[in-house]
Amino acid sequence: MPARLLILFAHPGLQKSRVHRVLMNAAAALAGVTFHDLCERYPDFYIDVKAEQALLLEHDAIIFQHPFYWYSAPAIVKEWQDQVLQYGFAYGQGGTALRGKITLSVLSTGGSEESYRADTADHFTVRRLLAPFEQTARHCGMDYLAPCVFHGADGLDDAGLAAIVNEYVRLITALRDGTLNRAAARNCERLNADLSRIISNGAAA
Ligand SMILES: Cc1cc2nc3c(=O)[nH]c(=O)nc-3n(C[C@H](O)[C@H](O)[C@H](O)COP(=O)(O)O)c2cc1C
């Protein structure tokens, strides 16, 4: 059975987007993927908690997709976490709804890959900066995978955009079809740094 994928998308400046615009068009063409635009659905930030929890229950893998904003996510993602990941649903007594589900982030950054290192401008890798996402996932019993990060997003030409769409489609398809090597995907820094190693022909471990 293919996994049911839920993409929780947030881009407050979508009208100016190049990267996520092409990624959302690619996602729309993939079977078995629910693309849920949080900014479009909740322009006033009033999250429908029951509807969001129902969506989570219907899917096997939860993907946060957004541009990197101030080393984290756009504000609506935090609001979504604060409202939806309730005690008794996501954690605590009886809070087992998300247990065992895969989760990961798909991000674009203005900064280059080289700048996201200890000795350079941004000081931390994106994976380290996402520690609150990783620990939130663990707290909810989820299977946290390394992020897929598209660096240098503002400077991509058409060939660069086509290359990231290709990586994105390979990754989403492998997640859906269970051909991602989950052990490798849990332990690397950035999923799309070496997709050939992380995607196998067999079933996910
Ligand atoms: C409010 C804001 C905050 C941003 N913060 C960061 C940041 O912390 N690190 C970074 O590398 N890029 C940052 N950027 C750049 C965006 O991540 C980049 O423009 C975006 O990923 C490009 O994707 P798009 O073409 O879909 O808009 C920021 C942009 C905005 C508007």
C-alpha cells in the first residue's frame, strides 16, 4: 500500500515565490499526495483544530513545506503546532494519534549550503536549527527524518529550478512508495544531498 502523504504548506509571500511555486505545481501532479496550503486556508490564523486533526489521522506521513524564515518556519506553522498538537491527541495520556507517522521538513533557504556550517555566516546546519521540530516529533512518537533543503533558493536559474523539482519529485515519490531507506534518512544532515544513497529499490526499513 502506498503511504498517504500530507504536505502542510506555508508561504506568506507566495505571489513572489519561484521555488515553492514550481514545487507546488509538481506536488499537485502526484497521486497519493494531499497538498494543504495553510496560508490560503487560514488567512486570519484561526485554525480549525478538529479539521486539522482529522487530516492528520488520514495520512501516514506529515511534511512541513515552507521557505526558511528567520532560521525557522513562517508564523502560521507555529500557530498550527500550538493549536493542533493537543494533549490527549498528539501526546500525554491517550495522545497516540501521531505515533509511528513519518515527519520531515521540505525547505528552501536564501543562504547557500556553505553558509550553513559552524565556521560560516549562519553557524548551524539547517538540521540543527530545526531541533524544535525534531524534538516535537519525538515527543509525539513520530518518525523524524532529516530535512530536504534547497539552498541558495533566491539565485536559482531555470536549470536550477528544474533540478530541484526533480529531487523533490524523487523524494516525495520514494516516501509514498516506501522506497526510502528510513535508517539512512533519519541519520543524514539533508535528505537531498545524496538521494541515490537514501532511495533504494526495496521496501523502507
Ligand atoms: C521574512 C523572511 C525571512 C527569511 N529568513 C531567512 C533565513 O533565516 N535564512 C535564509 O537562508 N533565508 C531566509 N529568507 C529567504 C527565503 O528563505 C527565500 O527567499 C525563500 O526560501 C525562496 O523561496 P521562494 O522562491 O519560494 O519564495 C527569508 C525571507 C523572508 C521574506
